[in-house]
Amino acid sequence: MGSFVMRRVKDGFVFQLYAPNRLILSTSPVYITEDACKKGILTVMEQGKNAGEADLTEVGKPLPKAPRYEIMRDAAGSFRFRLRAKKGDVILTSSAYSDPTLAALGIGMVRENVEDARTYVWRNGEVALMNLLRRDKKSKKKPGRTPDVAELTIYTDRPLMTEEDRENGGPAAPAERGEGNTAVNGETDPITELFGD
């Protein structure tokens, strides 16, 4: 089972999708508000499993309708994939791959992990499990409020590691996790908090 981890950065909020082996599969763009970031996670959960796929490195191929994964080549010559939502916005971007086949495998891993992924928030030096709910579009709306903004419940009574994990220091995490795992505001990496050093 994968994990979304949402946290505050300098200009707003981002989330990353981690595979069960704790590798970062993809990173969101920066969202200005926390609600918008939560809404982005919900959109990935809803659209990421069955999105189409397009290889933008092959010229002349027709693009499938969004939502779709797009494999592309970056300025450094590496391959990346991104997930484009139904409305056309890019909601996830992967790390760099040396080969388009590896990028395609990365897409497969995202598909496997998005639907049932747990969602965590990294806030004030602590990691907590979130339960994201989509509002019913038929419910009462307040003027000027989007009906599908995510609601948040934090379960602080659920341990993120078992007592045995705590005693043993938690499972070993990879020494290098790639981009996006640096400390924010001097805090430790949230995945270290989730899974141990």
C-alpha cells in the first residue's frame, strides 16, 4: 500500500506519493492552500488508477483523452512522467528515469498504489494520518464555496508504528530517497517519522 504525505513548503503545500518500499513515485505541484492540496490528493486517488497513457517522445501519435499519464523527456535528457487531470492540470510529476521503459514501470507503480494509499500530513513536527472525504455535491453549499473541497479528520490516537517497531527503531529506510526528502524548516523527513531511521 502506498502513502501520500502532505506538507507545507515555502510557497504553499505539496504532497508526494511513496511506494511501499518508501521510494518517492511522484510529487505534486505547489498548491497555495491546504484545501487545494487535499483536493489534489483526492483527484489523484480518483483519476490515477484508470488514466490513459501517452508517450510524448513519439511524434505523431494521437493523445488519449485526459486524465492521462504522459511520458516526456526533460531538458537534461532524462525521462519523466506526469499525470494530467481531466481538466488538463498536471497533478503529479515523477523523478527522472534513464529510460522510457522505466518511466512506464513507474506509471504502473503509481496505478497500483494510488487508490488505497493512506494519506498523512506532516505538521508542526508531527505526522498524523488523515481521512479525506469528498463532499456530496447535493449537500448544502455556502455561497462562494466549492462543493468538492476536501474535509480533514486527523486520527491522533492511531500509532504510526507498532510498539515493536518503536523498540527496534523501525524498519530500515534507504539512505538516499531522492528529491523531495530534504528537511523543511529544520524538521526531519516525515517518512523517517513514519517508518523509522
